[in-house]
Amino acid sequence: MPVFTDVARIQCPYCGESIEIVIDGSLEQQSYIEDCSVCCRPIELAVTVIEDEISVVAKRDDE
């Protein structure tokens, strides 16, 4: 599987700001925590990559 990165725009579940995250497309499914670049709170990300389609679910860490 080729390695590629892509950028996705999500809405922070804490402050509501739209932020960009970099996605590692070499894995079909991944979950990790990334801090919001605006409010610095931890966002739980669940990423699915199927062919060239990227799906990102962003949740608060206390949900």
C-alpha cells in the first residue's frame, strides 16, 4: 500500500473552531489523540481511509 498524507478539516468539539489535521493514509483505520491548535484541548480522532476517501470522527475525550 502506498504511503500518502492528506489534510482534513475538522471542527473542534470543545471550542468549535475549524482546524486542519494531517492524516497518514498508509493505515486504513487509526485512532489517536491530537490537541486542538486553537484551544489546546485533547481531541479523540477516529480515522478511516478507504481508497482515496477519508472519514474523520472527532470527539471530546470525556464523551
